[in-house]
Amino acid sequence: MRIYGRAAIRRAISAKSSPYYGIFADRFSFFSSNFHSVRHKDRIFSPNLRRDLSCANELDEAIFLFRKMVRMRRQPSVFEFTKQLQVIVNLKQYSVALQLFDEMRQSAAPVNEYTMTILINCCCLLKRVDFGFAVFGIFFKQGYNANVVTFTTLLKGLFLDGKVAEAEKLFKQLLTLKLCEPNDVTILTAIDGLCKAGRVHTAHDLLLLLDKTIYKPNVKAYNAVINGLCKTGMVDNALELKSRMIDKGVSPTVVTYSSMIQGLCDFRRWKEVKNILNEMVNCKIPLDVVTFNILVDAFCKEGNVKEAEDVLAIMKQQNIRPNIVTYSALIDGYSLQGKMDKAKEVFDSITGNGLKPSIVTYNSLINGYCKNGKVDEAWRLFLEVSSKGLDYLDTITYSTMIHGLLSEGRNADGWKLYKDMEARQVHPNLYTYNILLEGLCKTHQIAEAFSFLRVMEDKGLSPNIITYGILINGLCKDGKLEDAKILLNELPSKGLKPDNHIYAIIIGSLWPLLL
């Protein structure tokens, strides 16, 4: 891969419009000393260290072996150091890797451009991309060149750190200042990062812009935008982009079609789903487990479990093994129809098919039991999950069970479970708090509900329109219409817009007074 001139990078660093500008002034002390340059021929790895660190499974052993390398009188080559440093990173011990690098520096161990990229990657994965840029600047001043991998790592770091505008600016500077030649990974990092940040239109425009340059987007870049368009409801735009990519000679894959099938299913455009499936058959693109799961889930949500079972049968005929997502969708489908015996039958069949129920599967069945008034069965299943260890329970499990208990009037049990949730450090979310607020309002504990609202806010949660809808409904049912009206009028100042549901609550409460 071509590495561009140092002058171009120097211009990028010094330009005030650059994302680099000012970052290098930050102090990152253990990177500040001069590095032991590897301009000479790499030395041979000492035979004293017989075992390759890439076989190490435990962090302590990995650190011990790395430090043994650093202390050797004849130090290994930069290649060996870099390889072993990467092993620490593969263990996801990013802070440790940075600390071990500091030990390398103190012992004048050799480094190179690959060392730099590993360090930058660690900073980015720790969501300290500012340190990543500092590392880049220090290495650059020591005479090391950056390549496309380095810039792609920085780009990824900006997205991970939520600095989307800076990431977009950096990518465009790579093109305009010719800092490096973006490869397929760089392009995908930029486009996928924009899509995941909700900037689908920007990603779409960037894709079309790149298509007019020598840096042609590949199928993965197109897939990222098509998926983003479908997830944001712009299915027609996705279909149009699919046609465009074919015209450009880029062949869609099963990933392309799966995204479009999901988007079309979300809008119940069944005829077009059938057309897409026929197109896949004509193009000899086989469906995979993801595509089948989309169809199973869509049929189940429509209440058409029979069709979902037919899809499952086709999967098995094509030797595509259903996974835990398939079975969870079926459980949801049967639960929606109130067929809890069938849902439990599917659940029990999971282990017989060589799979282990996930927390999502348990949540599906617990939710089904609760919604069908079988709270005792849900509770027994909840206790079964609890017996598997604290790490197995999640916020959804607790929230679903609390909602089931409160719905059956078992308020004390619901609040006890909430306290247990906090004690086990399973963090409640806004959905959990809304469930508890609704429970208070249903039992006419309006003052307690508003006190609990303050508890939510103190914990850093911002109430949404559903939260205030619950409170307004509670006030209305408690006969406090003036208070409900005051709260309604306060919503715009909170950045919230009343919806039809809230107006229906107000009108429903006033209607008896007008008769």
C-alpha cells in the first residue's frame, strides 16, 4: 500500500481546520521520550524464550513472558515485540498493552510503524482517540510514516468515541490531501460509521461521491448503506440503490437481500418480499439462517405462526440449522397467540437440538407468560434464570417480571424485585422506571409517583413522552385535571410534544363531565 509524503501529513497536522490541530499539545507523558529506532537489521530472537506468547491463554502468563522479552540482554526483533504486544491486545487488555509499551520504551526496545498502529488502536478501543492522535504525532515527529491502516484505525476511533463530524472531516481530508489511499476497509469504516451514527443520508451521499472517483465502493459499503436506509424506513431508496449497484457491476449478496427483506417485512410489503426472494433464486443466491430468521420473525409478529413453521421446515430441508434466534421468534409468535403450551414446547426442544437457551429466549417466554396472565409460571422461569448466575439476568428480564407482577396487583413483590435488581447491580432503564411509575399511578399513589420521578432524574435518566403520559393519566384518573393540564402545558419546555395518546387521555377524562 502506498504511503504518501511526510509533507502532506505535516500540512494536515498544522492546518487549523484539521482534526489533528491542537491535539498533539496534549501531554501523554510515557509516549514523550525518544524511541529506540530500528534502522539496523533486526536481531535474531533469543532461543532462551522457547514458548510463543500467541499460545498463552491467561493474562498473567502473557505479561510474564512479555516482560521476560524486555529484560533479555539480546532483545528480540521489533517483529517479535510487535507480535507479542498484539497478543495482549487480543486479550482485550488495552490499558495493559499501553503500560507494557512504556516498559519497552524504558528499556529502549525497538519499535516501528506497526507498534504505532497497535498503540493507537488501544487508545481508540479505550475511547481515548485524543491519545491516539497524540501517539500518532509523537511517532511522526520521530520519523515514522503513517499508512492506510494507521488512518483507518484513527477513523474507527473517532466513530467509537462518538466524534462523528471529526471522523467525516478526517476521511474527506484523506481524499483531498492525499494522506493515503483509502482501501476497502477505510471506506467501509467511514460509511458504516456514519450509518450507525444515524447519518444515513450523509453515508449515502458519500457512497455516490466515491463512486465517481478511483476509490470505488465494494459490496460491503453498499450493504452498509442499504441496511441503514432500510432500518430508517427508507426502503424505496434502498431498492433504488440496489439497482444502481447492479448497474455499476457490483453484485448483491445474501446480506444485501436480507436487509431489504427485513425493511419490506417491517412495512408488510409481502408482494415485494416474494419478488426479492424470487430474484435471489434466479441469481442463485441461497438464503442463509439470517434471511430465514427474518421471515420467521415477520410471520410470527403477524400472528401467522403456521407460515413461520413452514419456513422452519424449508430451513431444515435445505440443511440450514435453526439457531437460538429462530426459536426465540417462534416462542414470541406462540405467546402472541396465547398458545403458551406450544411456546414452552419450543423452549424445551432447544436443548434437544444441541442449543443452549439464551437470555433473549428466557425473556421471550417470561414475557409470554406475563402477558397471558400466567405470572406464577413466569416467576418459576425467572427463578430458573437466577439459578444460572447473576450475570445471566439482564434489565429486560427484571423489567418484564416486574411488569407482570404489578399487572397482577402484586405490588409488594414487584417493588421487592426492583430492590433486588439494584442490589445485584442490574441497572434499571427508562422502561423499568416507567413500569414502576405506572404501578404507582394505578394504585393512586400520585405523590409517590412524582417523588419517584425525581429519583429517576437524579440517576441521570431523562423522562420521555411515555413517562409524562403515565403521570398525566394518573392525575386524570385521580380527579386532578388541573394538575394534569399544567403538566401537559409544561411538556414543550421539556422538549417534548404531546401525542395523540395523551390528548385521548385528557379528552377521556373530561368526557364524563360534559355529559
